Amino acid sequence: MGSTEFLSKLKDNLPWMARYPLDAARAFLESTAFEKKHLLISVANHFEPGWSEDGILDHELQLKRLRAYVETARKTGDLVRDSDGTKFRHTNFYPAEQYDPVILDILAEMQADGLGEVEVHLHHGVETPDNSENLRKQLVDFRDVLAERHKCLSRFEGDAMPRYAFVHGNLALANSANGKFCGVDDEMRILWETGCYADLTLPSAPDCSQVSVINRIYWPAGDLSQPRPHDKADRCGVGAEKPNAPMLITGPLRFGTRGGIRPFIEDGALTNALGSDLSRLRRWMNANVIVSGRSDWVFVKLYAHGFFDHDQSASIGEGARRLFSEIVEAGERSGAYSTHFVSAREMFNIATAAIDGRTGDPNAYRNYALLPIMQASSRTVAAKV
């Protein structure tokens, strides 16, 4: 990396780095050492079976990779279960611009088998900047085909609009990457108006799209019609008034060292480089991502690229089995925490329950606000039979 590139990267990252000491102090002061914790773990999988370094793979190769992935996910889910008996699984954010009905049928079958709910991923504005009209149409079209054809996504009771969680391709949420990989200033407003209940893109450091707010569950406090409205935060807390905006659920963003010398960024990525060692759990928990006032519910949003072959062991295979089994067992053995594997929807529901003042075991609130369309459809079919 040349000096010019280094200085540019440093400038992009100074806002959150400057806040890092204050956030670390906040995490320490809000933590309660002698309180049993409930550890809520959700993995946002940027789910792209077509991905390759040489471009999008053909349909048959995608299906071959996907079938192998499903078997790996099924084996891991059968072997690794949380304190409630729930299978370890990811939330599968599928890219709208790569829609394939056969692949989505398989993803819907995975969801029905408890191997991961389906949500919305999107790469856009890659070659040239996108525009608001096109973005809105793409989101609505994909939302509706997921809900109507594949029975994925979710709804609030009594509300017909399908709701979705979102992960931005290339990390450029709300045109936050200096105009690259998006182009739509009012993206956050469009997300909200088309049914996005939560965004799980962050953290994105050291990318220029990283905002100054870190280790938070919050609502954007900026103007939703402008770029980077999530660079300002209304923190989610017990009793807080819910604004008309998606909830942002960020993963841990912490510094660590290797061998006590080499610094690195812990961002919750399930990768071979960051490893599958139980020591990662300490950094995730020390980020202390909570709903303010509910210190015993700790939210750990991780992420993965499920079809990066070199990372598949760490994200869903043997490395993941080892790490997450050890996490569950360590909590049960010590009594310090219980582990709950949750989907993005369930994480949102539990955060919403905390905001509403609910207490106790968060397992009771997995379906607190949003209900899966697939579950409602199954009840309807059963009633007709």
C-alpha cells in the first residue's frame, strides 16, 4: 500500500477510530460482571452460490455448489444446537440481481428444515450509479417474489406488506462508499418504505463505508433522504420511541493482537484468517452490543460469505462446528451465559421485546413481532386440510 492510499484509508477510518476509546469505556461501564448473560448469535451470510473470482458461475455449477453446501449446513445444524435446542444456522441474504427460482426453491426448503431464513442482499450501482426509481422497483419485485412464490420473508400481524432484513452488496449502504457501488442518496428511506425492518451490513471497516457509530443497535438519526443517515444514531433502549426507520444491528468492531504484537480488526467475520478459536468470543462479548437498559441480553451479529471456499470450514463446516459447540458448552459448564442461535428476524424481534421492556429468557420472544410468511402459510394449508 502506497503512502497516498494509506493516508486516504486512514482518513476514511478516523471517525470511528476516534470514537473507539469512548465506545470501549461505554462497553465496560454498561457490562455487569456477575449477571448471567443471554448470548444471542446471528450469522448474516452473504449468500452467493454464483460467486467466483472470474464472474458469475453458470446455473449447473451453482446448483452443484449449493447442494454440497446444504449437506454441510444440515450436518452442522444436526451436531450443533444452542441452549434451547435450536440448530446452528445462518440467515441467508440472497442477491436480488442474481434471482434464480430453482435456487430460491432450495433456499426455501432449507428454511423449512430450520437451516436458515431467507432475506435480501443487493449489489447495485457497480458499473454506473443506480437511481432511486430503479432501486425501489428492484427491491419491491424481489420482495414480492420471495414472499408470494417462495413463502419467505415475514409480516407483522395484520399487515399485508412483506418485511425483510437487508445487507448491502459491497458494503455501500445509503451511498456511503464515496459514490461507489450504490449511487442512491435516499436508499435508507427507500428501504424503509419497501418493508426493510433491519439492516445488518455493518461493520464494514476498514472500508470507507464504515460510519462513526460502532457496536450499537440503533436507528439512523440523520435525514433518510440523504447519504449516510446512519452516521448519527438514536440508540435503541428500553422504553425508547420507535422512529420510522430500519433498525441497524451492527456486529462487533474491536481491535485485537496476534502474539501480543500484530494488531488486527475483529469484525465478526467467520473466515479462515480470523480462525475458529474460542478466544474470539471474548472480543465479541466485550463489544457489548445491547439494547440500552437490558444488559443481560448480548447481541452478537456475525457475518460470512458462504461460498468463499477457503472460508467455508470457518463459516459452516468443521471450524464452525468446533467453535460454536465450544461456545455453547462453555456457557453451560460455567453458568455464565446461555447461548441462543437466532435468525436476523428473531434478533430484531428480541431487540424489539427488550425495547418494550420485556425481561427473562429471550427464547420466548423469537416471534415477538414479525412472523415468518412460511409459518403462516403452513398453518393456512393445515387448516384447509
